[in-house]
Amino acid sequence: MTTLPQSDLNLVADAARDAESDGFDMVVTMENRYEPFMPLAISAVSTQKIGIGTAVAIAFPRSPMVVANTCWDLQKASDGRFVLGLGPQIRPHNEKRFSTPWSAPAPRLREYVQALRAIWKSWETGERLSFEGDHYNFTLMTPNFVPESNHQPPVPVTIAAVGPHTLKLSGEVCDGVRLHPFCTRAYLEEVAMPRIEEGLKASSMPREAFQVTGGGFIATGDSDEEVSRSAEWVRYRIAFYGSTPSYWPVLEHHHLGDLGRKLNRMTKEGAWDQIAKEISDDVLHLFAVIGKHDSLAQLIEERFSGCLDMVYASTSSDIRPKLKSDILLDIQRIPTRFKQFSTEWNRCARI
């Protein structure tokens, strides 16, 4: 998958069509500097077959009812190609950037996903809306506010996950997981996948209906110079995320907790322009696949096969690698366990 430009909506239609023509499976948006849903609306009506999705939209500042409406419209406009990715964000951003009350994210995300499914099922089947939880309550849905059926399958719901609680939660209640690029192969194999599989077992969800995306950075280009520039961009991102305590479980797994704490102190001191220097080449290679286009498929297979179903060619709305169709085809030939999302509406009541 690749990203869409989000700084100017006038650029989105051409970028989405180009990604579709190149052979990408999906275009996604992120919620950093810009709103994530509007570019997807443009992409939905500008393309015919490429998937569209959020990677991710921040959940808690938005009511599930508002998100349910937005997703319903995107699913209709895209003819069933939309995948919702939700993330909790960290406490300081919820409280200080979004002015949103904070609570433990995993239980609240569980209810959020369940509420979305209850709303959608009510709209599709006509059954009474009756969702009552600790965080969300939805019990009123008069006919005037029920949208027409899309005649589409339910919107697949995925969540961002790094720590053990949200990793397990993804398998319990979701259709997939958006693993953070701040991830290593060892963390994938030894922490992430076992927790996801534990959740899938609890919910009786077959792995073939559950999509695992993300899980690492990719630094690539046509030339050594392009690869080097891309790798330096990734080096800074590793430092940026490594400074945040929420991502420290990955560092701790590699006995790099002191690095995270040092990065955290540096950011509090305002030394943002110095943090990349703390990321050694060894740490860089822990988190990233690095290589030219002609070797990319092999490197991705060596790094991610057996765990991931889809990888990010880009993790920035400002950087979209131009990968040739034959390279994308080689990557798409790598075997994956995921086959397709569930199309059953009775899943919407799954706890």
C-alpha cells in the first residue's frame, strides 16, 4: 500500500489514479497534520478497483456515530473498497491536542468497534439499535436518520496496535490490525503474532479473514543515493517514535530501553534536531528493510513473510515511492495467510 498527498486535496485524484495504474493494492491516509477521511472520498470516486483506507484515524475525539456515517458513505462511494483503520493515540495528544478525556485505551477501543458494528447492523437490517457500554451508549435511531442500504458488505475494522493488550484486542474484535512501522522482526514473531493469534482463538476468527498490515519501515529507491536519503528519513522516524513511552515495549524487547529514555529526555529538552544521531546503523536495520528497487521483493519476503499480509511502501503523506509495476507484482506474489474479509452481517454482534 502507499499513501495519498494530504496537504492539498486538489492533488488527491491524480495521485489515487496513479497508484491504481501502478498496481498498488491500497492507498491510505494518516491523521497527522491533516484530516484523514476527505482525501479518501476523492479517491473513492476517482478510482475503480484500488482499496482505500485510514492508517489510521484517531478514534476517541470522534463519536462512533460520526465515524459510522463517514464510513457508510465511503463504502458506498468506493463500491465496497473501504477499510477503516482506527488508533487511540497517546494520552497527552488526546487530552492536550484534542481536548478529549482519557481512559484505558484497550477497553474503550473494544466498545468503539462493537458500537460501530451495532450501528451498521441496525442500519442494514432494521433491527433496533441497542448498544449500552461503559464508554458508549447508542439507543436512539429513528427512521429519519437511517441511511439507505449500500448493498455492500460491512466495513472491515482494523486497529493500530503496539502493546500486548491492543494486539490481543485486534484478534478478538477486529477484522485486522495495523501494526506500527516502529516494529522489528523479532517483536513480530515473539510478541505481536502470538498475542494476535491468542485473540483470534478467543473470537474463533479464522486467520484467513484477518489482515495484518504494517510492521516495519521500508527505505528504497532506484539508486544508492535515493536509498541513503530514504534511510536517513527512516532513521529520524525511529528516533521520533522511540522517544515516546508507548513504543518502548519494542525497544525493551531488544534491551534498548535506555535508548528510549535518552531520546525522551532529548525531546523534552527540545533537541529534536539531534535525536536521529542516537540511532545507530544496527538499530536502523532492526526496524527497516533497506535496499534498491531491484532487490526489494526479496528483502520484503525475507523480513516479513509468514507474519504480514500487506506492507507500507510509504509511511508519509509527503513521500510516495515510485515503484514499477513489475516490482509490485513480485511483492504481491509473496504468499500471505489473509484471503478476504468476512462479509457476514451477523459478525457485527460479535463480542
